[in-house]
Amino acid sequence: MDAFSMPEHLAPLELSTLSRRVFISDNELELTGLEYNLLQLLVTQSPELVSREHIAQHIFNKPLVVCNLSINCHISNLRVKLGVHTQQIKIKSVRGRGYALVAA
């Protein structure tokens, strides 16, 4: 598999960069393109905080003011999809600042 080089603390998560598919313990997550991009950004920065401004610019290509609620919605969707397959990986919120993908 063309798996993205994952930080060890994020096992059992696997990102396939060529096919843009995500697996948790051999179970494929059904993600939208935007959800995939958001998860990949969180993975590459993990366990560091990714600011809401950075997400707005790099995922939505818009200023934060325009996509503020959209970010909340996509993070919520990712949390649900991750939670179906694992409790080992969480998206942590830092109120007013951003998000981090961390081991639970």
C-alpha cells in the first residue's frame, strides 16, 4: 500500500496518499475529499495544534471569517467517522485556537 508515513502514536490509522483512502485497522473510512485533506493536514502536524486560520487558508482557500462554521462541521464529521472504528485517536479542540490529532 502507498501508505503515508504515519507517526507511531497514530496507529492504527493509515493514509494512502495515491488513492486518497484512509484505513483504521483494515476498515476503510468513507471520507469526502475535503475531509481527507483536513485529516491529512492534522496527521502531518500531529500532535501539534493546527490553527483555525491555517485550516481556513490551506483547506478552504478562504479567510477564516468565511468558513468558520464549515470548519466546525467538517471536524465534527471526522470525529464521528474516526470514532466508529477507534477510540485510540481523537481530534482535540483548543477553544478559539484550533485542533490537534492526538492519541487518546
